[in-house]
Amino acid sequence: MNSPRPPLPPNGAELHALVDGRLPPEHAERLRASLDARTREEADDWERQRALLRTLHADWLERPVPDALRQAADQLQDTHDGRSRWALWGGIAASWVLAFGLGWGLHGPWGGGATLAVAPSSPPLRFAQQAAVAHAVYQPEQRHPVEVTAAQQDHLVQWLSKRLARPLTVPHLQAQGFDLVGGRLLPGGSGARAQFMYQDTAGKRITLYLGALEDAQAEAFHFYSQGPVSGFYWVEHGFGYALSGELPRPALQALATAVYQQLQLSAAPPEGERAPARGS
């Protein structure tokens, strides 16, 4: 007698419908019960990330969706329909498109007298917004906060340097009370981004987000605050840097200054170029 076949694993569309709460209760209960441990853990991770993004941008949910964003979402969906690989990440990608905004909802004071407008916004401001979202998504993670841990720091630096096409230096912040947890590779608006994560003895985490901003001019330190996440960002030699955390502004500025000073020691600026100001 033939043994019954095991149930087929859910497809990407079903799994994201479950995570997004779009399935009828009975269907959702049956689907969740059929998941293996690994898929259930992945779905739980996605639900936590979705909840964090919704908390970070709760006020956006009350705003009308601009035509430009709706058109961009339609184009993204068309692309996903033709690429099975991206179908698995459709829900997360949609959240990142929402978070990165394509200009939607980027309001609020961002230090130095700058304000995030609906559109257009400058590449450094968008870069800082992406850094804030990346921090909010990954800093609560306990099992997988980074892709490569600090125990493999040499490999981490070589890998990310290759992917960002630039020699990278990992600042040391032990003197400021923060040890390196590790890092990960992330997508960005104009190429790959790197994120280094640090943690203090109390479990408080900060992240350093960096990547190429080829069309951006050098900029001094600017303070930004988006929901519970604040930080400082600056641009130098066509590269953007953003230090994010949930710390008081003076503490973040001291950390950002320490990062900047260490990076200066590893790469001397061209003659005549001025260093970023201490804060704005």
C-alpha cells in the first residue's frame, strides 16, 4: 500500500499572503499548521520585520498613495511576476519600496535645517532614510542580526569591500563601549550597501551604513531622526556614511565623530578638501 504523500510546501504568494494577514482565518490556520519548522521560523521573521516597518512609519498609513509610487509598485509587481526568485521576496521588497519611499512620506526635520520633502529629495537624504530603515529592521534580531560575525572580521571586510568595489575599514568603538557584532550586505538605491552592527554591554545596538553616492557632493555631518531611530550622516569622496541608533543625540554625535576620525586615518582626503563639520 502506498504511503500518503506529504503536503506540498506553500508557494511564495501563499506564504506572503499569510504573513500579510490576507488569508481567511481557516485557510491561514491550516497553512501555518502545515509549515515545517524552518519555513515557520522564516515566516515569523518576516512578520516581525513587517511589524517593525509598520511601527516605524505608522503615520504613513493614513496618507494617500501618490500616483508615482503606485506606478512604481505596479512596475515592480510586473517584474516580480516574471521572476520566480523575486517572488519569494515580494512582500519584503514591497515593504522596502514603501520604506525607502521613492519620495513618499519623507517628511520631518533632518538636521542642518534640511527637511525630507515628498520629491525630489537629495541622494544623501534618501541614503540616510535607508540607513534608518535598515537599522530598525535588523537591530532587534537575536538569532540573525548579521550575515557574517565579528569572529570572521577579515572575511567580512574582504567580502564587503569586493561587493562595494572599495576598500573598507571597520572602525573600532570599544573605547566608546561598543563591540563589533558583525555585518551584512544590503541593497541600495544606486548599488550595494554595507551595514556594520555594534553592541554595548547593555545590549544596545548601533549600526554603520555605508555605500557609494557618486552624484553627491561632500557634505558635513547632519543629524536625522525617523521614528525611534536617530543618527548622523555625511558624504565624502563619493561615499555615504550613516550611524544610526536609539541613543541621545550627543552620544550618537560622539560615536559618529569617532568613526569619522578612524576612517580619516585609513584614507587621507585629497589636498584642499575640508573635513565634515562636527555637527549640524
